[in-house]
Amino acid sequence: MKLINHTPDFDYALTGHGPGFVMLNKERVEASLVVSPTQILTSWASHFEALTEDDFARLLVLKPELVLLGTGSVFRFPRPALTRPLVEAGIGLEVMDTQAACRTYSVLASEGRHVVAALIIP
């Protein structure tokens, strides 16, 4: 079987993850962040309880079709009031633990989707 080393054709790839970190373009990041195929925001909630409605409203500037919320090592749903800006804009939201969000982002971004991963890294 021939293996091919795939290089993403977008600017920001999540290339790995583990407890307390993600790899963004092969560089270790140990703080919460938001990543899209073309942009990153390094200011994001440091823990789940710190999430606000304004955090979700700030994601609108990235013009996503889907937001993947990585809630840290534990899967938790945010209160519906917090995600109101996404609902009102017709943007999908999927909630999962951060490692699952990294894997899902990689697949969707490689398909050319306008996906944003909002990752809590405790």
C-alpha cells in the first residue's frame, strides 16, 4: 500500500492533540483558542464556566457555517442563552470534547468547509 503525506491546502491545521495542548501547524499550543482554516483568535474562554454570549458573538466575524465547540477533557453543553448569536445567525453548533473537536475540524477543513473550532484547553 502506498502512503501519501497529505499537506493541508489551508492556513491553519490542527496537527495533533493531547491532554492540555493542541498542535497548530505542528506547534504546541497550551491555551484556549479559536481556529478556522484562514484565521486564529488567541483570546477564548480559558475554561467552560467562563464562556459568555459575547464569546459566541465574536465567532460571527469568521463567517462559519459550523462551529465546533471543544469543551475540554469533559463533554458539556453550554446553556442555550450563551449560543443565541449562532442560532440567530443560522450557524450550526456541534459540542464535543476538545480532542474530538480537533479531529472533526481536520476532516471538515480538508473538505473545504467553512468550519471554526472553538477549543477550551484547560
